[in-house]
Amino acid sequence: MSTVSASGGRAPRVAVVGGGLAGITASIALAETGADVTLLEARPRLGGATCSFSRDGLTVDTGQHIFLGCCSAYRGLLDKLGMTGHVHMQDRFDVTVLAPGGSATSGRTAPRRARLRRTALPGPLHMLPALGRYPFLSVKERASVSRPALAMRFVDPGKPAVDEQRFGDWLAAHGQTERARRALWDLFSVSALNIAGDDASLALAAVVVKTGLLGKNNAADIGVPALPLGELHGDAGATLLGKLGARVSLGAKVTAIEPAEGGGFTVRLGPEADEELAVDAVVLAVPHEKAAPLMPPGALPEPTVAAWAGLDASPIVNVHVIYDRPVMDLPFVAAVDSPVQWVFDRTKISGMDRPGHQYLAISLSAADEYADTPVAKLQEQFVPALAELFPAARDAGVAEFFVTRERRATFRQAPGSGALRPKAATRQPGLVLAGAWTDTGWPDTMEGAVRSGLTAAVELRRTVLSSTATIGERQ
Ligand SMILES: Cc1cc2nc3c(=O)[nH]c(=O)nc-3n(C[C@H](O)[C@H](O)[C@H](O)COP(=O)(O)OP(=O)(O)OC[C@H]3O[C@@H](n4cnc5c(N)ncnc54)[C@H](O)[C@@H]3O)c2cc1C
């Protein structure tokens, strides 16, 4: 077992377990400050939940990802990766919302349409004009929208009692009808929190509303990747880590993390646990259900680790449809009164080489009801649903239809989940946790993952790495 000895004077060795955004971020931050980093990722690629694969000449993301202007840590990572120029950031929050069943012209029913575009006014005034015109609510419902928006200012997401409440109950108590919750609040809370709007933890919903709606007026401006996620995060992460001198081990599944006598850890790898790595510190950046069995005994109280199972998981399903002609003329739209939630034009980003065709992906959050639905059934439901929203789709041929399902896309961001999320630090010196599921204060998002990676690196530098570095520097 290797430890930092007084005669060593070498850089402290750190194993980062898990190559999602949390692990990539922690690895970069630690390598930048001189640690000798090995990033161990079980799969054959980096990127974790943000990944891409090839299918018949298309590059497909397993799930469409977006981010907001307020995602400062994630945007910082993009900067570091040299990828800021490969995302499209709106100059103003601007979402077109469609609903089936508008007026009929020449025998065709056009969808009903709304545009939620912010003004240049400071938040929350920036959204009020658009909300005041939002046609899917009654005049009374529109007038009542500012009530919860303003009351949210006084909701402290850090309070356990807030974490225990359902967002839907709180909205109802602040005058939001069932219709207002479904046609307005769900639009954003379901995709941000990956749980049916009423069922979300008020604390996590408060983070989204307070940051996105009540923060700076550009906080909710939407960013959309312009490159497949595999390139944007995984490939770019591997390149930067290589430049920083960190090792990236792919196909390296960690099976045990054992504290060593005299400090440091033995990290065991491989199906037979026959490979091992001796390190001074470990960042455990895997999903909670994978982290629990890897925790060394006593690193945290057993009930704490057992309770992580309560974070559970919530699925996201993406429905991919390739039409033989263009049917949607915007980069993305949201829908209400439809099973469709958000639709993205993926024609260009997928590298599709089928002239005149258009590739749309429907992103379905909180997709429990679709996680096991056969593809044929989803096609029966979603092709007509798209035709209701996009008149051009009614005459178009469907050249291809397929589905991607991420059954454990995020943890279940339900009331009480906040109490189950651990801090980065453990009782075992040198072992820290990272991952979007840890206690970042943020929902399970790319921003949360990056924040957790930064926090883990800071925690190690504050504790064991500062002392190991000092020993080394004295030599
Ligand atoms: C379909 C989908 C859509 C989403 N949409 C959005 C969105 O629009 N915006 C947004 O901000 N967020 C979105 N998210 C959430 C976001 O992707 C996650 O919050 C974030 O990527 C999690 O990063 P992470 O590093 O914490 O975990 P992961 O990405 O899960 O990374 C953990 C890594 O650990 C590895 N691992 C596990 N066990 C071991 C082991 N024993 N040894 C070595 N490695 C191991 C895994 O293979 C994985 O690569 C979405 C997620 C999904 C699935």
C-alpha cells in the first residue's frame, strides 16, 4: 500500500470512482492543483448519464439535456472543456408552448400556441407580461400566478419542514388551480425535477423557482447542446484530463474501497477484484445505489447509507421520430394538454445524412408510465400526438421510430429526499462523496453533478490533500 511518506515528496494520489460529470469535474479540479489523479469508469466511455451512441448513421443522445443560464458551475465546466462555443444559449428565455385543438382553417386544425418570452425587466417582472398573456389559463388563473412566485421568496429550501412538503399542495394553498398546475407549473417543474409536479419536494422546486424565476433576469435562459453529449462532455473531458496528466481508466469497475493501515486506500477493480490501486484519497462519484455497497464499514453510520435506497429513481424516456420532411420549424417546443412534454429538433446535431428529413426527439420526464411500454404502443400514441401539434406531420411519413429509456435517470425528487442526501465529507479521512444525488442543494441535474465534483475536490484539499501536499513540499 502506498502512502505519502516524509521521504516521498510526490504528488498525492487520488482515485476518482465514476466518470460522470461529477467525477470528471472532481478529477479536473484535483489534477489542476497537482494531485496524481486516476479516474476509474466502469463503462467504456466517460460522461455517465450524459452520453451518446451511434445508430444507423445517427449520433443519438440517450436523453436530450438542456441547462439554464443560472447553471454557473456547469457553464464553468463547459468553459474549461473549451465547449462554450458548442452550446446554443438563448439571448432571452423564449419557449413556444403548443396545445392541440385550435381553430380550423381549410379543414385543418392548427394547434393553440403561446410564447413565453421574457422581457429585459429585472426578475420576476421579466416574465409577467408573457404570463399575463398565457392563453392556456383563464384570466383569473393568470392573475393568480404571481402569488406563489412572490411567496416563494420566503420559502427556505434548507428547512427540513420545506423538504417534507409536496410542491403541488403548496401551489394549491397559494391559489393555483389544478389547471394552472398542469398547464403552467408542470411545464418547468416536471422536466427540472423529473417527478410529477404535485409530487415534487417543495424544497427542490423552490431552488428552481427562486433561481430561475426570481433570480437575475437571464437565469432561466435556456442552453441547448450543439454537439452530441458524448463529445461535449466525455471526449472533451478525456482530452483535458490527458493534458493535465491525469489517467483515465475505462472499463474499470471498482468493486471495493478498503482503508489501508497507516492511511490511504486500496481500491479493488475487475470482476475478480484482482486488480488494485493504492491511493491516498478517493472521490466516490457513482450513483447512490452503486455507492452504498462500496462504502467502507464505518465511513458513515450504517443507517445513513441504508437510507440512500430511499432516494430511489425516476425514469426519463426519449421518443425519437424521423420524418421524411420537416414538420417543426423551431429548435424546441413544449406542449400542454398532450402526452408530449418537450420536443427537440435533433436533425443537425445527430449528423443525419437524409436530405429533407427531420429528426425529432420527445423528452418525457417522470416517465414511469412509459418506462416499460412497448415501442409499438408508444408509436401508436406519440405519432398522432405529434400530428396534433405539427400540422405538417399529418402528411409526413415516419421513416424511423425508436425509443431510449433511462430507468434510473435521476433520484426521486420527492418530499423527504433532502434529508437522505449526504454531504461530501465522510467519517473516513480521505474518502469523499460526489454525484448529483449528494447534498448539493440543487436538483439532480448537470449543475448539481458539477457542483458536487467541485465540493468533493475542495473537501479533499481542505483535509487530507493539504497535509499530504505540505509533507511533499517540505522535502
Ligand atoms: C435521460 C436523461 C435526461 C436528463 N436531462 C437533464 C437535463 O436536461 N438537464 C440536466 O441538467 N440534467 C439532466 N439529467 C440529469 C443529469 O444527466 C445528471 O444529474 C448528471 O449527469 C449526473 O452526473 P453524475 O456524475 O452525478 O452521475 P452519473 O452521470 O450517473 O455518473 C456516474 C458514473 O459512475 C460510473 N460507475 C458506476 N459504478 C461504478 C463502479 N463500480 N466503478 C466505476 N465506475 C462506476 C457509471 O458508469 C457512471 O458513468 C438527465 C438525465 C438523464 C438520464
